[in-house]
Amino acid sequence: MHLILTGATGLVGSGVLDAMIKMKDISKIPILSRRPVAMAEEAKDPGINVIIHKDFANYDSELLDKLKGARGCVWALGISQTQVDSEYVSSPARLIRMQTYINYQATRLA
């Protein structure tokens, strides 16, 4: 079976890659990664191909050709909690608090 993997250097992705390497049914694993994947290099398996790819919003035709024929994809790409932008998380929370306050004031005045 041919499966694509992203995020192979992270906690979840490295666990998935370890499991994929051990599964005899999986014969081809193209890995999309922002950096080299040590576990893939150590496996010395010709069916594992690390493709360094920095822009996960864009995929050119050359890259898509390398992924053709895949039966599925495990998308384990992410960022650590320390890299999460606090503004991204707190903006909706502030909006919800403001809306709750406005709704409360509207019911008091009605």
C-alpha cells in the first residue's frame, strides 16, 4: 500500500512513521516534511522518500507527480503549544465575552 505522511518529525507523526515502517502491507511512504527525517534515513528503506516541502499551502505539479497513486494520507503536521499565537486564540474569546456582555445588557434593559 502507498500512503503519504506529513509531520514525521513531530510527536504524533514520528509514532505514525514508526508504525508504518513496521507494517508489511505498506510498501511506499512519501513523507512531506519541512526538514530532514532522521527515522526515515535510519530505516534505509527504498520505499520511504522524504520530500522537503516548506509551503503546505501550495503544491506544484512536480510534487503532485511524486504523490500519485497514494491510497491515503496521514496528516500529522502541526505546531507545538509554544508556537501557537496567543492573539489567534484570545481574539475569539474576547469577541465572545463582548457579545455575552452586550446580550446581558440588552436583556436587562428590555
